[in-house]
Amino acid sequence: MREANGILARVRERLGLSGSDAEADRWSRLAAYLPIAGFLVLAAVAMVSSDAFLSATNLGNLQRQIVTNGLISLGMLLVILTGGIDLAVGAVLALGGIVGAVLLNALPWPVAVPLGLLVGIFAGAANGALVAYLRMPPFVATLATMSAFRGLVYVFSETPVVQNNAAFRRIVVASLGPVTTVALLVAACFILVSWFLGRTTAGRTFYAIGGNVEAVRLAGIDVRAHQLLAYLVSGGFAGLAGLVLTTRLGIAQPSVGAAMELDAIAACVIGGASLAGGVGTVRGTLAGVLLLGLINNLLNLYGVQAYWQQIVKGALIVFAVLARQRSD
């Protein structure tokens, strides 16, 4: 551990990145507060303007809706930190959901859920192998696998699959007071990834790879293994999101997950992550997920067409990128 930390420190010192890293860290901390402030303002407006916002039904639905984007955004953050991108998370979500539904219908949920997660992990490993070992550009590699995985979903089942495992469904839709169990699951995942990035050598290496991959490679660190790990975890989170979404809805749709990769990228960027790699935080990503979830919920409550949600997301991304450029 100490030896690896020393290597990373020497890499940063050799590149003269300590000052720029500190500046990037300060911006990341600031960027995390901006979406939080927006979330609080919108929540206050919603409480005043909509009687349905604070209802138990709506708050429960809001938590469950945030779960899906929260999981795939968390995996996307790890990939972005290494300087990559994962456009296949939506298709992996659909694949994990439909395979998971079949497994849950045939097996007890303690057996079916881990097997369903393996679907996402294997898909992520395929992405990681193309990027890390075959040296394909991340955009091209995951664009290709996005198409392949989506096609595989329809090969597996062209029609929706009803998920009738009542025991697992009770767990997914249950609540502990005002907090849903799936919200607690996502909170645990965010805490675990935050610890991983901040307290482990491998996590800190993700930042170093995104900052200067060649210098990290010259320092003797296995860059390819870390890149593979990032995509593998991203696929695992996408598969988990598919399982949870399928169980919550009670049906697995082959078309589900379309464009969800854009929501995940938006949450990361709004939370302060840089698509160039090396910059981003878990708390910032969480803030981006909460803000996007609240915006979608409010527009639904006000009966606004879904197309406007895409316009709002695009505007938020533009604002976040311009704010970063100004700070730099």
C-alpha cells in the first residue's frame, strides 16, 4: 500500500500535477454544492406549488426512480475517472433485467440475483477487454457493444417477460419508514465506492490514469487491469439496476434502458466530473442524480411532456461544462 502510494506521489510530482490537482479538487467540491443547491431550491418550489409532492406515494416513487440512474451513474463515474466512457450501460441494464427476470421465475432469488449480476459483470468485462487490451477507443468500443448487447436482448426474448418472484419483489418495493429499501441499497453502494476511491490505492490510481495514463504506465502500474476493473464494475452496477427495475415494474421490457447512458453521463458531468478523466467525486455524482431525479419528478407532476425533460438535461450539461471552463 505505502509503496503504491509512493509511486503515485512520484508520478504526480514528476508531472507537476500537485497544484493543478488541488485546483481540480477544489472545483470538484464546489461543483458538488451547485446541484445540491439547485435540488433544495426546486424541492422548496415543489412543496409550495404541488400538494402531491410530499405525499408518501410520490416520495416513494421518487426514491425508486432515482435508484436506476444512481446505480448506472456510479459505475459511469469510475469509467469517466479513467478517461473512458461507457455507452453500453443502457443495453446492459436491459440484458440484466430480462435475463434476471427469467432466472427469478425459475430459481430462488438468493440464487437468481447473483447469477443475474454476473450477466452485467461479464458484459462490463467485455467492454473493458476491448478498451484495455485491444486498445479500442472507449467511445467506439462501447458504441459497438451497445448495439450488440441490445440485439442480444431481443435474441433472448422479443417479447416482455413477466417477473413473478413475489419474495424478491417484496424486498425491492418494501420501505423502512419513509425510506425505501432500494434507496438504502444505493446509499450503501455510494458509500462503498466513495471509500474505494478515497481510501484505496486502486481507487486513487483511477484518478492518476485519467490525469496522465502514460506516466502511470511508465511508473510500473498495471493500467489495463484498472481500466478493466472500471468497466467491469460499471457493467455490474448496470446489471443490478436492471434487476431492481424489472422487479419494481414486475415486467422486463427488451426496449428498456434506451438513452439511460445519457442520464448517467449527465449526472456525472453536472456533479463536477470531467469527461477528459481524472476529476470527479462520488458526492458530486450523487448530487447530479438527485437533481435530475427531482426535475423529472416535478415535470411529471406538472404534466409536462417527456421531451422537455431532455431539453432540461441538455441545458444542465451545457451549464456544467461552461462553468468548468470558466473556472479553469
